[in-house]
Amino acid sequence: MKERQGDFEALGVNVAAMSYDDVEALGEFADAQNIGYALLSDAGSKHTNALGIRDEQYEKEHFAYGVPKPGVLFIDPAGVIRLKRATPGYRERPPLDELLAAVKAAVADSPESAAAP
């Protein structure tokens, strides 16, 4: 995502990632990988569960329980989810070109874009 962050930001979209990892672990990862966007901690997977993106193949006893499916959410300024894409299995990621195209279409279809001069 880091290499395409500018493409998303050019659409007026802020990039962030969410994980069930704690804030300290995310901070260490961001520093080590030179991540240039926000990493959000969803300890306990509350938001992951509410958004319906938890990878349900892992039982409560598994170390990966609570991990979200890799994907993208486009949430407009009013808090409405305009796009939700997720792929099964945490090791695979949706193709960034496909996600960028889908986000671009969602931005164009959002009410805020229609209201822009």
C-alpha cells in the first residue's frame, strides 16, 4: 500500500491500516517498515467484528483469532461505507490496481463528489 498511497491521496482519500495488534506493536512495525500512513489498533477486534471482516477460519484458541481479512474500506466523510472489499486468508492481498479503480469509482459515486463545484 505504501507504494500506491499517493494515488489514493490524489483522490482525496486518506490511507490507514487496521490490525488487532496493540499500539506498541504497530508503532514498532511502522518504524521498522517506514510506514507513512496511520496504523490503527483494534485490540479485541471490536471494529473488525462490527464491520464483518474478521477472518472466521481461526478458532478462539488460534493465535490469529480476530485477524481481519485483508482488504479495503472506503468510508466517506459522513461515515457511510461506500466500498468494502476483503479477500479470504491473511497472506493474500487484493491487487492494488483493482482497489484503486474501485475506490476511484466509489469516490465518484459518493454524494460529496456530486456536491463539489
